[in-house]
Amino acid sequence: MDWRDSIRFHVIAWLKILLPLAALGLLATLFMFSRTIDPTAVEPITDLDLRQRAKDEQMTAPVFAGASDAGDLVRLTADAARPDPETPGRMVVDAPRAHMTMVSGGRIDLRANTGVFMLSESRGSLAGSAFLSSSAGYRVWTERLDMALREIRVESRTPIEGEGPPGRFTAGRMLITAEPDGTGVQLLFTDGVKLVYEPDR
């Protein structure tokens, strides 16, 4: 055998040993430095979760707008809205806000924790710490406010507390409607109205 063939034979023999050992070393290094995943720390996704997520339809920051025949504008916004599966045309909303801008220049703003918009019936309901403020200086707190989407109409069938130019007041019910001649709005308080007159307000 030629001496070159002998060297080649020995080199190949050593490579057959060294290369598999190097490969094993690389694999061992990968396993040593890889992250360990705790299967108990991962929240399992069940079939029920997947079905519920597929069923839920949610809109983020929806905007609904309408206008009265007189030209008054009504705009509704919310953090999120999702359709009520049991009532078509009904939207359940989170943190709803409403803005009414009258042709006369007046403005009414409403907000609450939750609410529903019945788009097919052009009305909405704001509930949970409902609050109303107007450009005329009135501020009203109540549990629920019902409103129209195509006219200036806000009603509270729950007791209200408020303050305004005359002073502080309470009442069992409140109704706000647009004046027939379009010059502004009319506030009507009923069911045990109490007023603490404060002329300096």
C-alpha cells in the first residue's frame, strides 16, 4: 500500500469517529440551553372556548349617528359593541356615550357604564351610573337614561339627582324633548320634585 493511501485510510477512520461525536456534542448543547416549558403553566383551550370565541362578534369603538327631521344631530359611541344573539337589531355596548347637537346651538352629552342600542327601533338605553350634562348648565345623575336616535328625546324613569342654574334638585322622573319651534329643549321633572334654590349658581 502506498504511504499516501495509508494516510488517507487513517484520516477517514478518525473522521468516522470524530464527526459523530461532534454531532452528539452539538445536540447535547442545544438541549442544555433550550428553555423548559412547563405544560401545567399553559392554559388549555377547550372545544367550548373555541366555539365561544367563534360565536362572539365584537366591534371596537363603534360609532352610530342619526339626525332628526329638524336637523338636530345624534351621535353614539362606545368602547365596544356586540350583537345580542337573542334579539336581532339589538347591540350590547360597553361605556356608551351620546352627543346631541341641536340646530339652535345647544348640546346634550350622556354617558354610562353599559347600555343597549336598538338600531332597528332607533332608540338606545344607557345604564349604570348614567350621567347627563347640557350646555345650559344642567348636570343630572341617575341609574338609567333612555334616548331616541332620530330626535331629541331623553327620558329617565329612575330617580334623578341634579344641579343647574336654579340650584340642586331631585325628582322621580325626567323628560327632555326639543321645543316644537326648534329654539331649544324643554326639561320636565315629575314625581316628587324637590329644589334647593341657590340663586348665586
